[in-house]
Amino acid sequence: MDKKTKNLLIDDFILHLATVEGLAKNTCQSYKNDLIIFSVYLAEQAILLEDANAQNISNYLLLRVQDGISNTTNARIQSSLKRFYRFLVTEKYIENNPTDKIKRPKSGRRIPKSLSEEDVEALLKAPDIDTVVGLRDRAMLEILYATGLRVSELISIKLFDYDLNAGVLKVMGKGSKERILPLGEYAHDWLNQYLKRREQLLQRRPSDFLFLSKRGQGMTRQTFWHAIKRHAQNAEIETALSPHTVRHAFATHLLNHGADLRIVQMLLGHSNISTTQIYTHVANARLSKLHKQHHPRG
């Protein structure tokens, strides 16, 4: 086999993930980042990606653990390496897969952080609705909490995905799976208020995106994430936030109020109910706390 540069091997693999396996852009980027960092580690020892053996890989994984990475990150890196070397074998770049003898660690299911209902209320009220950007952020936050959308789904919504009369959104989720989500009274109202002023964000160019940046373009995940952090700081919320925090709150609060797990699964767009079941741990913890507070023998 002709030797290829590390970047060409990685590029071939990423192209395969995107075009053949149809993985999302962010997922492909995660694989690429993992492999580039690993290739740099190998290069420092004058080892090519295609020449790495099981011991090289084990030593690298041990080094990353010693650096303090989480079990979840460790599992993701192993997954990236296993998939990469399986691809190299399939494409005849190498004969044997060096990751075959490496055991995958048990990552454990981390209970997602969630906001209390009081924190969510404070977050929703944080944007300055006297400005069009603040009104946009209020509408986006209200929709996140009303629907449990992923941030990537929220920023991808087009004008024609919103049914004004029915008060529902059409959303294209993971795996190109479409779902129709009710907005509820509050989110419906705030979205309509934003739409009345949306034109102020257009920069002489039409756009189909429902939510626009200050430049009149579609929002990015990073832009909205920075906005969430700013509003959380203004609302004096102490819980550490992630882009999925409001989504987690949506699921947890539904379960706290007695929603059926299958309904929550459908609303979140989970293919497997086991993914949704992690939220029951949060809900059960709250139930235990309420029982202890209010039951005479709690």
C-alpha cells in the first residue's frame, strides 16, 4: 500500500462519513478533531497513522485519561479510532485493525443538568424585549422551552415551517426525521411579536430563516449559545448551562408534571426510549425530595 499523509487519510474517512454514512457536519467534525489530535501524538514519535499498533493506541488513551478527560470523552475518542481503523481496513489501506483488541470503556449515563422552573422563568424574562434582538431571543427561548428543540433544529427553522393558524412548527430532526410540534400559548404569542419586527433585522436581502442575526442571516449555534449565556448571567442563574440546558428542562419539567415517557420521547425526537429514560432519574429525584418534605413519614 502506498503511504498517504495523515491528513489525506483523515479527509478520506471524513468524506466517507459525510457522503456514504450521512453523518451530520458537527459529528464529522468531532471525528476529525479526535483523529487530528491523535495523529499529532503519533507524529511526535515518528509514527504514521496507518502504522499505529494496539500498544500505541492504548498508550495514547491512557495519556488522555491522565490528562483528566471524562469517561464519556474517552469513549468517544475510542469510538473515533475504532471507526477510523475499520475504515482503513475496508478500504485496503491496512490489513489488520489495531483497535480490535482494545476494550471500549463503560461511559456511564450522565444525568443532564437541568434548570428549576423558577430559573427558567428568570431566563425567559432576561432578554430586553424593547430591542428586536432581545425580542428575537425571547421568542427563541420560549420556543426552546415549549418544544424541547435542539439548538441546531431551532436555528434551522424556515418561515414556511411555521403554521401561524395552527400554532405548530414543522421540524427536521436527526436522521432527516420530521416532527410537528405544538408551540403553546406563550411561545406562539412571543413568536408572533418577533415576526412583526423581524424585517428590522433584514439587511436588504431576503432570507427564509425564521430567526435572523444582526446581519440579516441565519443564526449560528455559537451566536445563540453566547446569547443564552449572557441572559443567564443577567438572570443570576448559578446552574452551569450548556446549549441543551433548556431542552433538558423541558423534558424534566414535563415528567415532573406527570407526562407520559412515550410522549416526551416523541416530542424530543428520540429514536430510542432508552435515551429519554435518563430524564426519569431527574424526575424521580424530585419526587423523592417532595415525598421527604411533605409525607409524615418521609
